[in-house]
Amino acid sequence: MAFKFKPQEMKFFGYFEEQAAAICEATQILKGYFVERSDKNANLERINKVEDRGDQILAEVMDQINHSFITPFDREDIMELSHSLNQVLDHIQGTMEKMVIYKCEQPQERFIPALVNVLEEASQEIQKAVLLLRDVKNNHQAIINACEKIRGHEHEGDNLYRAGIARLFEQTDDAVYMLKWKEIYEHLETTLDNCEDVANDLKGIAIKYV
């Protein structure tokens, strides 16, 4: 007989899905800034609202764990995944925030928009994998495949980061400009590292609960 989650357990999947959707939404706002060359402050305000929603979801997850007798996965796995998802969202917000604080305009190099494109692809894979969690037993291989793609995007991001930093120091003698954009590069690279953390958590769940 197939194992089915009870209604009170299903709400955790909804939380994960809301967090993944928030990551995709924030990434689209960040990407839109570079594609549309739109106002930094307006974009930061939009991302702040998404991040606030993400923080509320994380708080709800923590509250529900404390008040739920039955959970779909071990409490530690739920907390770790929810926290990792929230870290991605926090760092997307932090990237836009630094753009505003440092009064950065559009980058001269192509590597920043390229990193954001990779982040977009990673966020889409995160959402895909999270949506598959509701039937982890039948979807475990598809989840693992999505996690491997996320890792591939993280490695691609590492290459873009190294190339971008090298170009940054080769192309300008403006120390202030270099320091500003070095911070942006590092923040985006860390965001992709956070995506890999999510992939590790998702893969762990897929393997553990097959």
C-alpha cells in the first residue's frame, strides 16, 4: 500500500514551495535591473518585500515544527532545508542592497549579468526539485538530477566569478570602483554557494526518504 502524508504534514511542502517561488521572484527582479536598466531603489524595495515574506515563511516553519506532532521529514531536515532556502533569498536581497549602498550603476563587464543568468537557472532548478518533494519516493531520481544541475550552475558561477574578478583588476585603476564591484561579485558567488547548499539538503532528503 502506498504511503500517504496526512493533511497536517502537507503544509510543510507548501512552505518550501513558497520559499522557492520567492527565490525565483527575487531573482527575476534582480535580473530585471540589469536587463531593463531600471531604478535601483525601486527594485530594492520590491526585493525587500519578497525577502520579508520569506522571513515570515521561515518563522512559520519554525513555529509549526514546534507545534506539529507529525512531520513529513525529520525536524532537522525541515529546518535545514527551510533555512538554506531563506539564505538564498537573503543573499539575493543583499546583492541588490549593495548596489544601492555603493551607488553602483550598470557594470562595464559582462560577467555580473552572466552570473545573474546562472542564478536564474539555479533558482528554476531549485523550484523544480522542491515541487517534486510531495512525492519524494517516486521523484527521488528527478530531484537528484535537479540537484546535480544546481551544482553545475554553481561551478559555472565559480568560473564566471574568477574571470570577472580577473577582468576587474585588469581593466581599471579606480580602486573604489574595484572594491565596489568586487563585493558584488563575491555576494553573487556566495548566493550560488547557497544554492548548492539547498541542492545538498534536497539530495539528502531524496536519498534518505526513498
